[in-house]
Amino acid sequence: MKITAILLAAGQGTRMKSNLPKVLHPIAGRPLIWHALEAIKQSTTEKPLVVVGHGAEEVTKFLGATAQTVLQEPQLGTGHAVMQAESLLKGNTDYVVVCYSDMPLLRGETLVKLVETQKANTGPISMLSVVADDPRGFGRIVRKSDGTVAAIVEEHEASEKQKQIKELNVGGYCFEAEWLWQALHRIPLSKKGEYYLTDTVELAVRDGLSVQAALMDDLEETIGINTRIHLAEVETAMRRRINQGHMLNGVTMMDPASTYIEIGVTIGRDTVIMPNTYIHGETEIGEGNLIGPNTIIRDSKIGNRCKVLASVLEGALLEDDVDMGPFAHLRKGAHLGNHVHMGNFGEVKDSYLSDGVKMGHFSYIGNAQIGTQTNIGAGTITCNYDGEKKHPTVIGADVFIGSDTMLVAPLKIGAGAHTGAGAVVTKDVPEDTLVVGMPARAIKKLERKTKES
Ligand code: UD1
Ligand code: CA
């Protein structure tokens, strides 16, 4: 059986007061439309179709190959929106699942139940409903005295008595496709000059066909986004959901309410996340780490047993047992090997610090390769930029860079070399050599101490 989703995303979302199309506003780092596409995956078999209108270009660009799109112009209501899909889908699908794209908490399982309800239905429509004390402007589900569904009445068209109805139309439907295409043309024009998809319910009932409602129990799933207040409400609910998932997988969170983790982040067991920590983008974190408090991590990979205290990581890679912070900043291409220690007020960009490198205080390392066990003294700077180009610095193993050394790139420092405090190094330094001064000159040959490891 072919089941195709139609996601309605043409509306303006006026109440968002935004230049960004409503369905591109993010929740947990992904646009609303992404959440809708994710939710319909489980219950459908074909590529989804998104009805676009306001901000069509931007929405289509975001969708890329994940969905096909059809333009609704002008926007004459939800029934009119679905009508735009007819020429593309007619004859190509048995069921159509219609969803609005502004309910990011709606679960895939709920839509699976909806399709199952329709499979058991002799009539052409099943829809999601929920019972709630606060109607929030939703359409009311009117039932006949025998309990069967009679109609959906929009709030602004409802009588005082109908307004008291507590069963609401959530905005998820499964239609028998062939029946739907002909019914759409029979929808009457509303007082507001729109064609309401919800009027298909009454049409089915008048045809003597059965309409089923799949009653949902989780009210939270039905929160739709119309304003930025709803956006914040849903963000909080989604954050709770994501954090609960990680905790059930073995991650400790001291304060989930102040732990902000985007969708797509993975975290291994026995990692502890301290408060006020943001983990974004494509980030992978291994086991037994201590992250935060006050840490921001984006698009980074962290191994096992690392400590990251009050630091910012962007596009960085940490191997195992790294200890960093407070107030360390890793930028794109920073790669810290096993047991690297990076103390306060350091910045590393596009550089590899091999196993056991120590960089305790106030240093900038950019476009550099640093050998194992090398010590970078306080205030060391790789002067990697000459105003036009970036130049590399290559430092060997077991090097001791004295405090406040300026390493003027391009530069090579041989293994076992030392630089004196305040040295300005402009020429390559051979292995096992001490350089001092400005510019630094070679003054003696050194004996290298072999370290036991
Ligand atoms: C709709 C339902 C209502 C339900 C509520 C749940 C109708 C007539 N009413 O009302 O019963 O309780 O959702 O949230 O369907 N859209 C288009 N093209 C249009 C109009 C709307 O694509 O011409 C899209 C919007 O972008 C939005 C969705 O359809 O994603 C719903 O439209 P909206 O105007 O928010 O409908 P509601 O008045 O909330
Ligand atoms: Ca709405």
C-alpha cells in the first residue's frame, strides 16, 4: 500500500512577526519543517510532498532532496492547499497523510496509530483528536448522539454550545486518496473566503461514510506554533524530551533544565553534564567525560574521560583524557591528543597538539603541529599571520617553549629545543638547542633528558 504525506507549509505565520518563514524557525537546532518530516517518516512509504507558499524559495532550498514541493499561490485555506497536490499524487498513492508543519512535538508513533485507525476504517477519513480544557483556538469535533463523528467546526464559526466541546482537532489526517481528490472540489467557500480541509469531514458524513478519530493522550504533542511564546514553550518541552533520552542512555545531568542539547548530538554513558552547558550541531561525546558547567560545544568530537570546564569548542577534536579549561577556546581544526592539558585563557585553531602536550596559560596556537610531551609556556603566541597569509609552525617532541615566546611563522622548532622567556623566534631552531632574545639567537647545544613514560 502506498502512503504519501502532504505537509502544509504555505501559511504566512503572521503572528510570528518574522522575516523568516514560520516553518524554518528552529526547535532544538532544526527547523519546524524538519521535525514534521521526521515525524511522518515512520507512517508513510513515499517521498513526502510539501505545500509551500510564503517564503517558498527558502523553504524549498532547505528541503533539498528530502521532499518534493508544490506551490500554493494564493493561499486560500488548508483544503485549497491539499488541492495543489492532486495533479502530482492522483493515481500514485492509496492513502494521503496530511499534517500541518508547525507541531514539532508530534511523535511518529502517533501518526502510525492514525494510519492504523484508517486501515481499520470502512470510511475515507481518520483524524487525530485530543481532549483538553483549554481549546487554544482549535477546531471542535462535533459528534452525533450515537457517538460517531459528524463534523469539525472552526472556533470562529462555532456556536456557544459547540465552543464548550472539549474534543479538539489536532491537525493530522489520513485520507483514502481517491475519495479525497473528489471531495476537495466539493468544499464550500467559508465566510473568511477560504476552503477548509476540515469540511471534508462533514462531506464524508453526508455521503454516509464513516469518519474515525484517533484520540491522543499526550496533550503536549499537540502544541502548535503560532507565536514566539509557543516557540519557547515547545523548545522547553523538546529540551526535556531530548535530555530524558540521554539520561535514560546513561548520561548524568545535574540540572536538565539548564542543559541545552540539540538533536543529533550523541553522548556516551557515565558522561556528566554540568549546568549551563550548550551542545550543538554534529557533536559526538564519548564515555566518562565531565562537561561544564558553563560550556559551549558545537560540531565537535570528544573521546573518553575528558574534562572540559567553562570552555568553548567549535569544530574541535579531543582524544581521550584531555583536561581543558577554565576559559579555553578551541576553534575549527583544533585537535588535542591523549592526555593533553590546556589551562585557562588559551586558544587553539587548526592545530594538532600531540599526546601529553601541556599548554597551561594564556597562549594562542594557530596553524601548528606540536610534538608529544612538549610544554608551551604561559603567553606563547604563534605569529601565524603576516597580514596576507597564514603560515605553519612545526614544533617537535619534548620541546620547552619559555613563557611569552613569539614564534614567527613559518617556523620549525626541532625536538628537545628550548626557548628562553620572551624570545622572538624568527628562524628555525635545530634539535636540542636553546635560543633566547629578540630576535632569538642560538647560544648553546643542550643534552636532552629522556623522560620515562
Ligand atoms: C487548523 C484547523 C483546525 C485545527 C488547527 C490545529 C483548518 C481549517 N483548521 O486551524 O481545525 O484545530 O489547525 O492547529 O484546517 N496552510 C497552508 N495554506 C493555506 C492555509 C494554511 O499551507 O492556505 C498551512 C499553514 O502554513 C499551517 C497549516 O496549514 O501550517 C494550518 O493553518 P492555520 O492557518 O494555522 O490553521 P488553524 O487556523 O490553526
Ligand atoms: Ca495553526
